[in-house]
Amino acid sequence: MMRTALLMAAATAALLLTACATRVDLPSKDTSLRLRVQSSVIAPGNGGELIAADALQPGDILLTSIATVNSFGIRLGTFSPVSHAVLYLGDRLIAEAVGTGVRARRVADVIDEEQMVVAFRVPGLDAAGVEKLRAWANSQVGTRYNTTGVLLNAPFVLNRRLCELPLIPSAVSHYCISGMAMVQLGASRDDQFFCSQFVLEAYRQAGMPITDADPRWVSPADLLHMREGDVPSIAATQPLRYVGHLKYNAPPLLAADGP
């Protein structure tokens, strides 16, 4: 009994320290009351699988990480294994927002350069939606990077964890995060883009928003948690479907000669 109590206390303390988003599933005739906790664990051999680029479809979202100081800092700050988001356009091309601005390039280059590349799919995207995504993404090539948005997003991700304390009702958490975003991200630009903002704006322009939240609020880590079966901090209009890993390398997380 004492051992069980200690384990429960340790688990509760861990939740309080990490302030992961949680959800309580009410009991039904087939299941008991269950507490679900946000999870970043997904890898080949642990609920995932390796796939080839041929398995991708236009509109797929690629979440990546690379062994550099910047990537490590983003992952550490967002408590996530991913630090970048990319939009797959089809024809083996992607569009992404990076420090030099929005650009298009080959998906093969992304796979070569990144340490991990995992693909997710938005259910229900049709041919007309794909064309709108492509047209808007291509029209934004050369648009400047939203540096201010990234700088403001980092403390917002940390501070909003107060809104995600265990067992806080989802409606309360939503209003808490929304209010904090209005205050902390009000100065961010919506005509320039950082990576996840660009992906979300592309879907919004295509008439299929992934979330009702402002794209400036959303990090690559948030997109990761919008997948089916996870507990997102920012609610998705519909869960993203895991497609597979195009590349997966275990740690080290940080290269010794990273820039």
C-alpha cells in the first residue's frame, strides 16, 4: 500500500513539474475512469514505422529535428522531439519557412539533412484543397521569416504550461491559453511566417483550418500533439493521422560541431 501511494505521489509530482496537457476520459460500460497525459513518444518500433517518400501525399505535414544548437534549444524549450514543420507539395517538393524566408526545395534534401523526419496527414484533403495549398504556398516563396513571432512564441510556450496543469478542465485551459496569447503574442506579424505558422496558414488559406487557434500560437510541438490518440495543448479541428517516419536516428540530440 505504501509503495503504491509513493508511486502515485511521484507520478503526480512529475505531472505538476512538466505541466503536460491532460484529459480525463469518463467511465463507460467497457472502460473505467482514465487520465490521459500528453505524450511525445513516437518512433519506429514504438508505435511507428519507417516509410519511403513515395508514401507521401500532397498536403502532408513533415515534422523534423536536426542535430544543431538551434534545433536542440527549440526542442528543449517546447519539451518535444521536433523543432521544425514542413509542408509537402507533391512531386517530391516541399515548402517551408526558414530564417532566410519561405522557400521551396526537394523533400530528398530534407531527409538528407535532418536527424528525424516524421509525416502526418490531414484527413479529408481533396484535390481542390491540394491545389489551393500549392498555389498559396508557392505565392509566398520569398516572404520574410517571422523572427519576432519566434522570439515571442518561446516564452509563451513556457508560460502557458501554467494553463496546462493536471486536471484543469479543457474549457478553462483554452481560455487561459487564449488570454495569455493575446497579451504575449499581440505584437507578432501575421504577414511573415515561422515554420509551423506557415503550415497552418496554408491550410487556413485552403479553407481547411487545422485548428481554430491563431497560427502564431502554434509550435511544431503542438502539431505533433494534434495526432490521433494524443492530448493536444491547442485543440485541432480534427486529429492528424500518423503516416510514418521517413527518417529516424536515435540521439545524440546535439552535434558537437553544430552551428
